[in-house]
Amino acid sequence: MSNPNSTASVIGRLANDPKVFGNKDGSKKVMLTAFVDRGYTDRQGNRISDALPFEAFVRAETQGIGPFAHVHKGDLVGLSYEPRLNRYTKTGGEVFEVKLEIQNISFLESRATTQARLAERVTKAEAQNQNLQAQAAPVAAAAPAVAHASAVQDEQLPFPTA
């Protein structure tokens, strides 16, 4: 059970797809970054956002990566988290590192909205891939065919090549 006085909640958009790291015991660590708006605007009326890194722990008993399998870059989510202080020694000095550990995630957009955004990303990626392949095809066709690119002659090899 967590201390309700040491928890916080934010609403933000994911900067990227969650990254998953497996542990030896079968559990997983999920890392993601969310852009969270500050509570004020600058002189020009622009709202400033901060990119906050979050971590989550997924138990080995959980199928896949749990709710994190359903979030992607650009999704609007609510994150409840606890700040954690990791303390360790590195190159002779003591290091204090604050981690924001996710306790709960809330989906703030409909599944249709998130799936449409994901489909648009896939379509753009496929179009970009086709463009890159089209650009690479003339280069491959223009390259001269080399019958034997090795500097070592067949008679110098200690084994038969045919």
C-alpha cells in the first residue's frame, strides 16, 4: 500500500511508444516519456510542456505488459505515480537519482481515436519505406556487377572453392 501523501497525478501525451525491458525473473520494466503541460503560459500565450520520464514494473504473472500494450506515441493518458529515490555508488561517488514510478494509468481517449492515430502512423511509415526503396532501386541497378571481388586468387586458398 502506498502513502497517499507521496503520490501525484499528471495528464500528458506520450512522446514515444513504451520501451520494455525484461528481467531474469520474467517481470518487466516499462519506460515511457510523457509531455505534461505546465500550469501557466509564457508572455506570448504559449503553454510550456515538460518531458517527464516514467517507469513501471510489470509482474511476471501479468500476461504481456499489461495496460502498457494499449498505449502508443501521441496517446493522452493520466498517470498516477510515486517519486522514488535510487541511491547508489558510481565511480567512487554517491549518486541520488529520482525515478517517477507509475502506479496507475488511465486512458483518456477512446480506442477509436488511438487506433486511428496508430493507423495513420503505420500508413506514413509504409509510404516512407516505399519511397526509400524506390530511391535505392536505381542506385542498386547502377552499381557495376563484380564477378569476383576477392583480392585473393582461388589458387592461393588452402581449400577448394568449387
